[in-house]
Amino acid sequence: TEVDRIGQKKAAQIILDKYLLDKTLTKEERLLGFIMRAQVSYDNGQSAQSILDFAKAAAAYQDQGCTKSEDCAKLQKTMKYYVTELHRSKKLKPDADLLSSYSIYVKTFPEDKEMITRAAQTAMEVGHFTVAVQYYRKISTNSDFSEKERNEALLNEVAAAEKSNNPQVKKDSYVYFIKHSSDDVKVYEVKYQLAYLAYTQKQYKEAANSFYSLAKEKKGKPELRKKSADLSLDSLAQLKNDSELEERAWEYAKIFPAAAKEFETLARKALMNQVAIVANNKNSGSADYRKFLNRTWEAKLTTATPEEKILFYSNARVLSLKLDDQESYLKAQQLLLAQPTLSEPKKQEIYEGLTAFHEKRLDFKQAYKWALKISNPKTQAKENEFRLGTLADLALLNPERHYRAALKLGLSDGKSLVVRSRLIALSSNPVAELKRHAPELKRQPQLFNDMVLLVYARTGNGKALSSLLATKELRSRSAARFLTNQTVYDRILQLKRKLAASQMNSYAPTALQRGTTERAKLLAQADSLLKESLQLKDITAQMMSLDMIAIENNRFFKNLSQIPQPKGLSIAQEAQYTRILDSKIRPYMTKASLAEQKRQEIWSYSNALVELINDYTQARPEIQKLMSRQVVLLSQVSGDGPLKYNLQSALSASSISPKELASARRSVSENPEDTKQIENLKKLETKMGHPLMPAYLGARLNHLQKEKSL
């Protein structure tokens, strides 16, 4: 001690080493020697050795203890003095050695509250935060400390844990603090830190639930509650749990009125995310579409921006189309158009969509209305006018201005001919319109031929069409034959009336001779008409001629048979007269029989007659009207047979009623993707509907079949 006092540190260390080798030392003396040696080593600049010696002293004390309380107190005091002196010397720059000395001391004398507190502070100062946590935990769990000290230790432990950057240490300290602290305000803050720790560790489910609870805690700080709400939604967003995110966002909008708009925006975004997933999922069904369509309409949009509304109504439109919900689709489109920020391309897209929507449902008036608004720079003006004209035509509106505009703009080929045909059909002066377009129609003689027939069906004016029928394109076609046949029918009917009116006066020889000669001439004309009808290959003219020949030749035979014999003839002369008369009149009977036989054969079977019946049955109303005279005249021909029955059935069969056609159109309108319904409507439209409808429906069927094959 004296050597140490005068500053001879090395000498003191040598003396202490020899002293500690003395086996007669008591435990207390040996412990004190270790403590002194530790102090001397430190003074000698041997810090590590000093701590080692101090640790040996402590270990010896813990192992051997001391027997006298006054010695124990002295030893503790000496050890404490060593640590405090060491601390005093390192006050400006505490280090790990100092912390080690505190650790050794506290482990040796755990009841020393002051040194535990200093140990914790030292651990904080040297940056050993995990060690600091342990010391603060010792304080908070030690009932020898006051409640205030224990509460401060709880707070200090949390602070130390946070500085440690060790997630597990922080979590353990947070949980411990929450469990043992009585400070509600601080507990709420630590709960927030615990939730935030889970968030930073990407434990989003746990974080979302913890933040949700904190956001709803009314006793919490307003700013932390709001942050909790934000982070709970962010956690759910990380989990892609849009369903729960939406639900909680709507709830937060009520809990935090000042931030209602912000949360409602997030809720709507989450809902739209769900809608997008359902709409794009091939496994989604009608129930899914309906559920989210209803939720879309029910969503609160009072705080939504126009852009949000556009997104909402666009998604509602998509779901409506998938559900074929016409009312919702139209509602969504109208609401979209009402948005002030809707771009012009979007408007054009909607106009196109509404046009197509109404087209598919055969509501051509509405389709035309929206098509008028379309301005697509990619579509040629002539094509646009053609489309508008077609829609107006199908809507039973006046398409003339569009059709004429399309032609003026250069519409050509097949579409041009369709337009010209419709202009002729719709014209108040179809003959003049037909002649106006004849130069172009001549390029397709069959269409030209059909248009002539249609104009004739409307006007009955064959004379006005004679110049067209004489053209090389038509002179050998059905239109020319048909109009020619009409004159043949007229001549047959006229001859038939003459034959029926011709009489023979058997009591006046001169009159009898004149009547017989006249009747024979008329019958010869009938033969000529039959020959002409055979050349024309017109089954109606043939049957009318055969019928007239059979009836009138039979009547002529009977009339001649009933002429009285001349008076004053002998028996031989009477016999001779009878033979001569029979030889002259029998050819008429034979001709009548042959004509009747041929007529009957035709009624039994004839390809030409079968074809005529089929053509009439399948013809559109305007064509049936044109054919009706021919068919009615044919039905008036005498005789019986299967084909006559078929002909009469075709005449008596009621045509398709407007009600039936309307019902078929309604079925397609309600089920625009049903190919069977479309095919059925196409058949009906072909028979009596709008002339453009069969082609329109055929194009739709082709489109649907292509979609199915892709």
C-alpha cells in the first residue's frame, strides 16, 4: 500500500503478486489482494489485466464468500470503490472495460440498486444497448426499487431496445412494457411501435390487425390513430387483400371524418381492384359479376373525382356486358358521358359501344342515333355514310341522304349495288330510279333482273320497263320471260272467254257452218298457245292451255255430236252421215282426252311445277305478290293430283304473321349471342322481313362462329 501511495506502481504490482502467493492468507485477505492488484494494474496502464484481476476477485468472492460481515462490507466497499474510481477516470470516455467492471460488480452484488442503475446507464453510454435492456429489466422487476424507478426502467428499456436495432429485443421489450406499465398513454405508443416493428419485418397480417385495433382505440393519440389507420391499409395493400382493405377504409372514413375523402378514395380503389380481378378471371361466374356490379352501384361516390367516377362506370359497363344486363349497361354509359373530364376518344368509344349494343339487340333506331355521333378519323367518309344509311334503313327511317352521300363519295363494288337497290326499292318513283341506276346495275345482270321484277311488282307497269327488258343483259333472263308470260296469260284468258262465249245454232245451217268454222279457228289458236307455252317453258301457261284445250275440244265434240241429222235421209244415208260426222269430230274428242291426260300427269308430278310451288312458298311477300297471279291461275286449272293439293296448300297457307316476326326479333334482342335464335330469325326475315336483315344476321352469325373457333 505504501509503495502504491508513493507512485511505485510496478513495485506495488510485484509485491502484490508475491503477497497473493502466500498460502496462509485468509479468504478475505486474498480477495482484498486481488482487488488491490486490479487497481494497481489499472493505474499501471494495464486496463485489460486490471479487469481480469477484478473478475478473479469477484469470482473468488462468489465462490468462497466471506465469513465476517464487517470484512464482507469492506470487500464490497473496496470493489465498489474500484468500479466508481474506474468510472470517474473514464467519465469523459466510458468504454467496454468500464461496463465489464460494472457487470462483474453487479453480478457479485446484485442487491446494490445504485450500481445496477449505473451499469444500465454505462451500457447505454458505451452503446451496448442489449446489455442496457437487461439491466433496466433487473430494475423494473426488482421490488426494492420504487414504483417510479421501475416505471422509468420500463421506459428506459424500451429506449435501449429501440437503439439496439435488434427486432427480437425490441419486440420482447415492447411486449414486456405493455404487460407491466400502468401508463396508458405510453402503453398506446409502445403498442404502435410493436405494430410498426411487425410492419418493418414484413409481417403484414399481424401489422394490419394491430394497427386496426390502434386506429379504433379512442384513448390513443389522434395523430397515432390516423397513422395506424394508414399503415393498417398499407399492410393490407402489401397482402393484396383488397376485400378487407375496402371494408376497413369505409370504416375509417366514419372514424376519421376529417380524412373521410382520403379513406373513401382508398376504399373505392380497393373495390375497383376486386372488380378487375373478377372481370379478368376466366373462372368467374354470373354470381360473381352480379355481386360486384351491385357493390359498384352501391359505392359512395359523393367525394369521388371525375376520374374515379369514370373508372367506376367503366367497370360497371364491363360487368353489365358480361351479365347482359341491358339496364345497367345503358346506365353506366350515360353516366360516363355525363362526366366533364371524359376525353373525346373515350366518348367516341362509348358511342361505338352503344351503337354496337343496340345493333345486337336489333334496336336500330337507337343504334342510328348513337352512330350519328361517331367521328372516327380511321373510317372513310363513304363507309361511315354507308353504315349510317344501313342503320337508318333497318330502323325504317329514311336512309336516302346517307345512301346518296355514300355514292357521291365513291362507294363502289358490292356495297354500291346494295345502296342502289335500296334507293330503287324505297323510291316514290321506282321506274325512274331504276333507270337512273341501270348503267351500274348492268354490271350484275342477275341483280338488275331482280330489281326489274321488284319494280314491276310495285308498279305493274310493264310498258315502262320494256326498254330495259330489251337490253342484252335482260332479254334472255327471267324478268323478260316473266313479263312476256303475263301477256301469254292474258291471251289465253282472252281466248278462253271467246271459246266459252262461242255458240253453234244447229237449226240454221248457215249459222251452224259459221259457228263451227269459228270454233275450229279458236281451237287452233289454243293449240298455238299451247305450243308457245311449251317453247316458253312456262308451266302455268301450259296447264292453262291444256285445260282450255281439254274443256273446249270436249265441248265442241259434244256440240257437234248433238247436231240433228238432215231430214229426208234414208236409213243407209243416215248411217253414212253418222260415219262421216264421227270421223270429223272424233279428233276433237281425242285431243281433249290427250290434253286431259297430260294435265293430269302434270298434277301428279312435274319438276317444273314442284319448283314453282317451292319458289312461291319460300318467296318474300313482294315476290309472292308478283307470283300470285301465276299461281292463282294455275290453281284454277281443272283436275286433281298431289301437286294440285300442294299448290292449294301453298296458296291457303297463312304467311308469317307480323306477331311471329316480332317475337323472333325479341328473342334475338334478349339473347344476342344465341345462334339458333339468330338462324331462326334469319329464315323469317328472308321470307317477310326487311330486305337487309338476312345479310345483316348472316354477318353476325359468321362473327359469332369465328369467335367460338378462336
